[in-house]
Amino acid sequence: MKRRDFVAFCASTMCGWSLPSRAEQGVPQIGFLHGESPARFGGFLDLVRQGLGESGFVEGKNVLIEYRWGGRPKR
């Protein structure tokens, strides 16, 4: 078997696997991506959590929020 064929086989096999994730367990996930630092958005995120709470969602209990921060807006 050639190296290229072996790599293609491995890649196709790995793409077919279904790895369990938290989302498959029925818990909704929200992704928050922003280029600034988290310090500037504390108040905004509190309002988002409050709005989710009014809809019956509590972070860490029945909804997960994944935060990603850039921290370098000029880049």
C-alpha cells in the first residue's frame, strides 16, 4: 500500500467516526466569539444570561456557553 493511499484511508475512516459530544446529550450550546477582551463585555454577557434565565435556561445547568476571545482587535 502506498503512503498516499494509507493516509487517504486513515482520513476517510476518521471522518466516519461519530465522537460523542456534549451537544448530543440534548444540552443546547451557544458559541460567543468576539475580537475584544472579556473585560469590556461583562455587562453585556450578564444581560444575555438574564435573558436566557427568563426563557428558562441557566448556564451550566441546561445550556452551555462557549466563549472565545481574540483580545487583539487590530489583528
